[in-house]
Amino acid sequence: MYQRPLRKLKLLLWIRKNENVCHVSQIALKANSSNFWYLDSGCSRHMTGNKSFFETPVMEEGGYVTFGDGFKKKVVEKGSISVPGLLSLSDALFVDGLKANLISISHLSDEGYSVLFSKNDCSILKPDGQTLLKGMRSSDNCCCLEARIVSNNVSMDEQVELWHERLGHMNFRDLRTLGKFECVRGLPKLGKKANGICGPCQQGKQTKSMHKKGKYLSTKEPLELLHMDLMGPMQTESLGGKRYIFVCVDGFSRLTWTYFLREKSETFDKFKMLCTKLQNEMNSNIRSIKRIRSDHGREFENASFESYCDSLGISHEFSAPTTPQQNGVVERKNRVLQEMARVMLLSKNVPRNLWAEAVNTACYIGNRVFLRPGSRNTSYELWKGKRPNVSYFHTFGSKCYILNDRDQLGKFDAKSDEGIFIGYALNSKAYRVFNLKSRTVMESSNVIIDDTRLKSNDHEEEDVLEDDSPLERVVVTPNVGSSNEVTQPITRVPNLDSNEPAPWVRRLHNKEDVIGDVNEGVRTRRQIANLISFTCYTSQIEPKKVDQALNDEFWVLAMQEELNQFERNEVWTLVPRPKTTNVIGTKWIFRNKSDEDGNIVRNKARLVAQGYSQIEGSTLRRLLLPLPA
């Protein structure tokens, strides 16, 4: 079957139906630059002779491309092309021997785009009239676009891996989807990574084989259903002494909120705080919380919780006992937060007691990059009504430099302090950083973050903060460069050792003499040093009496720490001593705390009441125990 002949400049050319044609024959067959893409009004399909442009090539069964002078070239493959500086090209052809890259104007028109030519350039317009790309007119009177080369001398794989780390080790497939459909601002279009395996991801995310997915039921509006759960206790306390995480997920948008708790009993207070915040944010006259779903944990199933829900008209649903699948939305979110936080801590050797900052950052990133199931919208866009911006994101745990604008500096003093980037401020435009000099967590907008290095050994867990270091609560007003400056609580860790460490001597060696990968971080084995440190600052003998403990300075410090707990938490009330009633005495208990290897790492002293001296009906009616709860 044949079509009517095409007439161009008195040239009669018969073509078969569905056969690909191209009229820019001289340019296509003689071009030398592989980065320029020519706009061709006579080309029926996008085509190129460079196979590296293809993201997902698919074998094409036969076929030829006929050029304007009758010359033919064989079609080898077809697929999608996604190159920085160009829009995504679908169903592009790989033509053997073609030396130019051609963009079909007719194919762009079929996809809803428009092409506007002027004297010196050309523009590709979106369906809404906005300019998407601009090209230039070359010396041979053809309009072309230039594919950008990834800047900063970073290869495509390194660019993909950099954004993979910046977005909390987001999986590569979703990372490409995020850039391809422009779901966020500031993220370039990324290609497929040749080796899609990330070592820290395997350490932090590897799981058993997936089971069959259950039936998915969606909600229709925000706040229709909130999924809640409590994670913990964590083996390591955070810098603020927190051990639990209260996680709440909106069933419609999948937006997530996290709160960190010392005890499970704080769950109800955090839930009330969250309810008040959501009601104000979403306008309670229009939308309000209708249902919540949790397990049967006592932190959720209690009289206070039920009374509060009844007062607001909230229906409280429970999952069946030992059936977490019935509350799978928040259970899956718990796993995502743990995996992201674990990977971010491992990839940069960040101290374990910064896990709360890692979880908080994982939640912040996830709300802005994860797409809601069944849609191409992020949770942030469904909640706020606008696309999120990720151009200011940086790799968690990267080395950073913080402008010191609080101290009176000399003329030749360093103007910045070194630190570790640990997240983003929630109430101001600022970064959260750990200052290595002052050993504090602070918020500042005057931060320079160096996250371009894919391998890092800038800091080790032992060098930043020991788990058992005493903490001092202070309040500092950070300079965040915003009109909404708020007073943020931070944690200060006093420097107990005033001796300066001995300087490190580094020598340069030829790469040929180095065994192993020179890009991998250097791990310093400090087990012996840690063991000696613990041995020097702890007592190995548990005293039986107070007199024995008072003769040992380490046990005196432990006793003083226990008394400070009573003073700080205010768990006692001074009353006159009853004249007709015997007062219950107290007793000191001394115990050595050991690690998993049996090494003594801490001396613990507890002041307890002598409960055995109580008499039922006399002193047992009201118990007052000296415990710093």
C-alpha cells in the first residue's frame, strides 16, 4: 500500500506507509558534534546515532530510515532518551551510522508541545505556553539544542549517586521518576546508574523476600484517617535523652509527623499537641480529624485517650492483636524511617546518639520526595498544594563550616567552626548542625556544606560524643537569618578532658604503593584505646558500704550524679518530720555497668528507700519513694 508522493523542491520521492523519513540528509550524515540536537520538521521520529543517550533501549524488528536524497540507514533499536539539557524523548530510534541527533517537530506536536522559530533562535513551549527549552540557529541555518554536560567534572553515575545520598538514599527508580516528571523543583533529570547497588543501602535496607501485597483502600481527603504507632525503646539514648518515637501518618497524603519521647506516657500529650496543630493548619471548620488507627498498646488504649477522642468526635480504631498488617501504613513508614536513618548514620560514620536527628531528617525528606501510591504527587504537594523544592538538600553527616557570629573574634582568628550537617530546621530557614568546637546542636543559615565527596572519613563515632558523657541543658537563640527567630533548646556536652590531643602526621604515598581502594574511608581501630579510657575513669570494685564508696573518687562522682538527678527533677518535697511516726530510711546501692563484652564502662549509684521497714496500716497507706523519675 502506498501514499501520495511527497513533493519538495521538485523532488519526487515515493515512500511506504509507516516508513520513517528524514529530509535533513546532509546535516544528518555529515555532522560531527554528538552533543547538538537538530530540530527537523521533515523528520517523522526522534533519532540518533549515539547509543549512550538511551535510558531503556528496546530491540526494533527491522526497518529503515529514508533520507531526503534517497539514502537509507538501518534502524537498530528504539527507546527513551533522558539527557540533561533536553526534554524526555520517547520512542526515539537508534540509527546505525547516523552522525547527528534529530528531534522530530511533528512528534513533539503530537505530545502537546509547540515549536516557535525566530531570526536567531527557536523555542520549545509547553502546552500552557511556558518556554521549556531554547535553541540557537547554527551557521548552516539549522536550529539545534545542546545537551548539557554534567557540571563540576562529575560523571553521570556520580551525579546520580550524589542526589541519591542527598535525598536520604532514596531508591534509584523513584529518583529517576522524580526528575523525569518534574515532581519537585531543583532536581535535574537523571539517567540510569550503571551499577544500581549502594553499599550502605544494602547494609541498612536488605530484607527477606517480599510477600503478596494486600488490597489497597484509599481515603478521599486529608485528616480522614490518621495511622499512629510508637517505636522503641532504642538501645541508645538521643542527645536529649529520648528513647521512643511517636509516628503519625495521614492516610490520604501520607504526610508524616514524628515526635521523640523519654517515656511512653508522653504519647497522649504529643497526640493532643498534634491534633491542635492540625486543626489550626487545616481550618477545623472545613476539615477535622475523623478517625485514628493504632494498636492495643497501653499508651493508646487508656481512659485519657478515649475521653479526649470522644470530646472531639474522633473514632478510635484498633488493629487486631499481633496483626500489624491491619495498620500497615504506619508500620511500613516505621521501617522506611529506620532504614533511611540507619543508612545515613552508617554511610558517614555519624555517632549513634544522633539517631533522632537522622530520623527527623528522614521524615523531612520523605514528606517531600516520596510519591503517594497511585499518583504522581508528593505528600507535601497533596498537603500544601504546591511542589516541594529540594535544591537546598545536602547529604546527611557531611562536613560543614559554620560562621562564628556569636564570639568576639580577633583580627586573625578563624571565622568559622567545623561541624556535621544533621538536618533542616522546621520553624525557620536554617540548617541543623553539630558544632565540633562547642559540641552543641545548633541551627544556623550561615553554613557551608561540603557534600560533593562520595566517600567520607571526616569523623568517627568515638571522636564526636561518647554515649555516657554527661549532658547539660542550655537554651541558645540561634542566628537563622529569618524574621521568625525562635529560642531553640540545644544540648551542650562539656569537654571533660582539657588536654589537647597529639597532632596527627599524614604522609603522601604514591597510588601504586597503596593496597586497596584509595577512595574508601580510613577506619581507625580504637578498641584498645576505648578499653583503656573506660578502665581509667571507672572503679572496678563494687563497694558494700557507704564508707567504702566515699573513699573512692569515682563512686563519689556517681553518688553526686544521683543527687543531682533528685535536684534537677524536683521529685521531693521538704516537710516537717512527724513526731509520732517513724521515718523510712534510705540506702545506697552501688553497681558496675558493663558493655556487651563484659568491660566495666560506668559506675552507677542509686539511693532507694528501705521498703522492708514499712508496716501495713501504719506506714503503708501512702508511699513516698525517693526516685528521680
